Amino acid sequence: MSGPPLRPEPCVPQLLEAMRAVGSGLGPHATLERICATAIALVAAERADIEVLAEDGDGFADFVHRGVDEETARWVEPIRVHGEVFGNLYLGDKRGGGPFTEHDLTLVRVLATEAGIAIGNARLYEAARQRERWIDGSVAVTTALLSGGDIGDSLRIVAEQARRLSGAAAGIVLLPAAEGGLEIVAVDAEGPLDALGVIVPPESEVVAELLDGEPVFVEDAATDPRLSLGADLTRDYGPTMLLPLQSDGRVVGSLAMPRARGERAFTETERALAVQFAAQAALALMMAEAQRDRERLAVYEDRDRIARDLHDLVIQRLFATGMMLESAQRGSVAPGVRDGVGRAVDELDVTIREIRTAIFALQDDPGEVPSELSTRVEREIHMASVALGFKPSLRVAGPVDTVGEPTGKNLVAALREGLSNAFRHAGASRIDVVVDANVTLPDGRPGVRLTVADDGVGIPEGGRRSGLRNLRRRAESLGGDSSHGPGSGPDGGGTTVVWQAPY
């Protein structure tokens, strides 16, 4: 008696080839694609689907569809990694319309075992790559903080690396504010974020936890009642990590990494790596602070020596020279000689007064920030005049001393950058500085504008633009802008830099 023709079953070589195909790569999503395609070929299915559980078991971390869902699936096998269910493999619609056989089930179980190993390896590989990226980011932050550059630029690098590594919509650095709480001092975001200078009050529950050294993980920043940054700052953000910047038990600030609303939550691995990154950044901040303290001490010692030399040597010699000239003036009978000697004595008196002013300035604490912006601007002008060999002119207009601290602090830094560029690159003989607080910005907000014009050589074609980029970043981070154009020399020679921001 003859029966229906036997269907040839896949042989061992075909199964081995399927297993080899499944394990031939390391990318997690690509591995899922190969598993899906291999399963379809192995049991002659028309449809397949793989759904991979998230690390915490809540929802799915990844999936690959080949036209199947739970309603149309004919058969399902769990995929396990180290004994735990990793995800589900769905197969449906046997080619030719027949049912799946026990032999098919056996083959797919073998494939699922190999798939679990392949997915586990892919996950380990991706975790290793993640750790490598975070380590590289930590090295970049440490290098920036210890390079001796501007601390504001270094903190922006911390924010930039945190955002890039975590896949967040923004990276935000907060440091303790003078009046308590935490102040946003650096921001790197995908879009404009007017957050610099915003202070999270000390009574905030989140601030208390962070200053106690506890990380805070938020599922939805827009609705979480613990966040009191203001709706305008949190309304677009969902899952958020807020981590203390702490090292050796000392908290020096905080680091926030919010994702956009609707984005997936941070995994346990991402949280652990971010905590390690924050600890490394805190250590680098403390080392940079210690380095600045040593440099400041060296500056103090040098300033004291210079002040002593000016007082003990230069002023005494000038004073003695003035006395000799006065004696010569009294003994001279020629009116022209007496007048000339008198003018020389007057000039010496003026010089002595200027040197004494410089001595008092050298004895000031450079770390102490005056409260009034006009005083800080005048101080920058005075300090620059020593290196330049002449004193830049200064014109102040409007209520400059009402400018808020975030804008004022960045304006002083922009002035320092502009004067430094004029000294190092322009070869200028004249610099005119204007600070105008009567400005209305294009969006209607009141603003302050800094203008630094020189008569130097101008900006050469192909020359470095790092200083101008720093000025622009400072302005844009506050909601302002910066530009440059012809200078104050003949025929527009030199450079004029314009920097403005709201206050």
C-alpha cells in the first residue's frame, strides 16, 4: 500500500548552516534580522516576528517584523539567554498551507537556543562598545578640565559629552548657587534652550537628594512633581537622569540628561555608565579646582613681588629724580628751562600716582568678583592696558549695573576674549570698547551690547576662528548673538566685534 510521498526534511548540514548564519555577526538588531530570515528558511514559513524584552523586563527593547502579529501567528517559541526568557519568536503560515510538524518544532528549538547565544553575545558586544564610548567621553572631559582653558568652555564639554553618550536631548551642568540651590551653568541641547542662569531652589526635593549624593531617575520630567525647573524647561522632556557630581564624598554639582517625551527610558546599564561618568567628571572638576588654586597662589606670590619691586625701587627712584629736577629748577635762571623742568616734575608725579594705582590693583583678589558690572568692565580694561601698552577707551551707556549675573559674567568673559584677540593677533594701536544697556534685541527683549573695535590688521583669510566661535556660543547660550566686521582703522582696517544678549 502506497502512501503520500514523504517530504524531505532538512538535514543536519542545513541546520548547521542556519546556526552559522545566526551567529555570524555582532550587531544586536542585525542579529535579530538574521534569526528571523533563518527561521523562515528553516521551516518554510511565510511570516516571522521577533520581539526582544527590555533589560528590566518591562516592555520590548527591539523587534523585527516579517508580517506577523499575535493574531495571525500559528506557532511561537520562547528565546532564552542564560535560562531567562529574552524574547519571543513568532512563525506563521506554512508554505503550501500545511501544518508545522514536530520536526519543525525541534529544528526551531535548536535554532532558538543558538539565537539566544547569538543575541547574548551581541548584547555583550554592544555593552562593551557602550563602556568604551563612555570611557572615551570621560577622557575628553578630564582633558578639557585640566587643560587650563576657560572653565565655562570646559563645562560645556561636560554637557556635550553627557548628551552625546546618553542619547539625551540635552546635557545640563548645574553647580551650587551662592544663594543656595543649583544653578544651570552649561547647556548642550539639540535645539535652543534658554536655561543658563536658572536656579533650582534649595527647597526642591530633587536638589536635596542630589546634594546628598543620591542619583534621581525620572520617568517623565514634564509631569514629575519633584522637578521645579519650570514648565518651560521641562515640558518637552520625558525620561531624565539627574546625577550628583561627587567624588570622595564631596558633591560639587549635578549633571542632568533628559530625553525627549515619548523616548524610551534609560536602561540599568546606561544608568550605571552615566553614574560612573559623573563621578569621573566630578573628580576632574576637583582636580581642575586644585590646579587653579595652585596657579592662583603662584599669581598672588608673583603679584606681591612685583608690587614690592614697584614700591621699593621704581617709586623711590622716580621720587628721587623728581627732587633732583626740582632742585635744578630752582637753580636755573632761564625761564624756558624752569618751565620744561616743571612739566617733567608734573609728569613724574602723574607717573607715581599711576604706579601706586597699579600696586593697589595688584593687591586686589582676582578671585573676588565685584558686584557691579561697570566696575568689572573697568577692571578688565585696566588689566588689559598693562599688556597692550596703552589703555583702551571705554564708553558705558544705559543701566549697565542692572544686568543680571549670567549675562554680566558672560559679557566680561567676552570682553576679555575680545581684548585678548586684539592684543595677540591684531597688532592694534587703538581699541574702543562700548557697553550699551539700552539695546532692544530683534525679539523685543531688552539687551546689553558689547562692542570692541580695533585698528589692527584684521582677520586674515583662513585664520583661526576659535575665539569668535567662543563668543558666538556664549551669546547664543543666553539667547543672543555675536558678529564681527570692519574695524576702526583707515578704510575699515582692523576688526569690530559685536556681542549682545538679553538681561
